[in-house]
Amino acid sequence: DTAVSQTPKYLVTQMGNDKSIKCEQNLGHDTMYWYKQDSKKFLKIMFSYNNKELIINETVPNRFSPKSPDKAHLNLHINSLELGDSAVYFCASSRRGSSSYNEQFFGPGTRLTVL
Amino acid sequence: ILNVEQSPQSLHVQEGDSTNFTCSFPSSNFYALHWYRWETAKSPEALFVMTLNGDEKKKGRISATLNTKEGYSYLYIKGSQPEDSATYLCAFLDRGSTLGRLYFGRGTQLTVWP
């Protein structure tokens, strides 16, 4: 059973389009994240939701909008895609609280290519 | 923004060599230090979560030590194998962070040649 899953795995689209990436976790975690892997493989946090509430919102263009319909899902919608949005996007989840020390479980990543 | 530094940035070793690399983090407000292994075309996977000064953790040929007073952790790999090739990330959890945010380093990319 996949713990953290993302769809699609690959996404190729034209500049200016709007697209969504979906993430689901079946670990019973209460916190989910979106990270962007930059060209040097650095993981930059974008957003975090805890129990469907946005708790981390890094400096990300307004074109990026996360949505968490429930604790097990966190989707990322991107409007008016630009060339610079091309990257691998990772979803992750964790259980907040002292026992887990926020150990994060990552999805397989979505490689977005904007042409 | 907290600074988490990893060195070296990349490392090439021969199969059978032992190797180690460093993660430096703020020594104040320490709560936990994570190590993740990230293979190419895969996603990061947790290796260790370390919380106490002097902690030593081991998983097979990989081990890690922690010094919270001086703000560093070492990851050791004994007898490196080609399958150890990956990027090793460390991440710092700040005690003062009510959001539970992890601050990741940029990683050490290890290549083990057969």
C-alpha cells in the first residue's frame, strides 16, 4: 500500500495553462506539505496544512493555491503556469507531536514541465 | 530563516571505502535532527531522527552521531556500496517552532564507484 501518493507523476503543459496536482496519504497523519525541488535538488517548503488549516505559507506566487478537503488530501492548483514553474513537486505528511518529532513521509514527486 | 549547512556538497568514493559527512545547525533551541536518504528519481526517506545530545543511531552500515551543544551531526557509512549512492539530507527541528517546520540542508551527494 502506498503511504503518500501523488498524481500525476508527470505533467507536461503549455505556458499560461492552469493545472492541479493531487496528494493523498493513508498514514493517518494530521499535517501535509508541499515542497518544490529546485534545479540544485534543494527542497523548498511551499505550504503546510495541519488538520485542514494552512499553517505555513512561504513566499510563493499567488498563482499557487493549496487546498485541503480533508486531513488525508492536499492538492496544489497552479494558475497561469510559467516556464520557471518547471520543477519536481513533492508532497509529504507527518504527525505533529513530540513522539514523532515531525518525521516526514514523502510522496514520489510530480515532475512538472512547462513548455 | 534558520541555517542548516551540509558538507561536503558532493563526495565520490570507491566501493569498500568508509566515508562521513557533516550537518551543522543552530545550537540553540534544538529539538530534533533528521537524516534522510534521497536516491535519484525517488523521494526522500527517513534514516534517523535524533533528539538527545550524544545520541548515536545505527542502521546496518550507516550510523549517525549528534552534538547539540556545538550544533553538528555526522553521518558515517562503513564499507560503502554502489547502492549507497544517494543524496543525504539533514533537517533541523526548532523547539520554538509551533508550526513543526523542518529546515533542510542542501544535502551531500554521495557517489560510490564499483
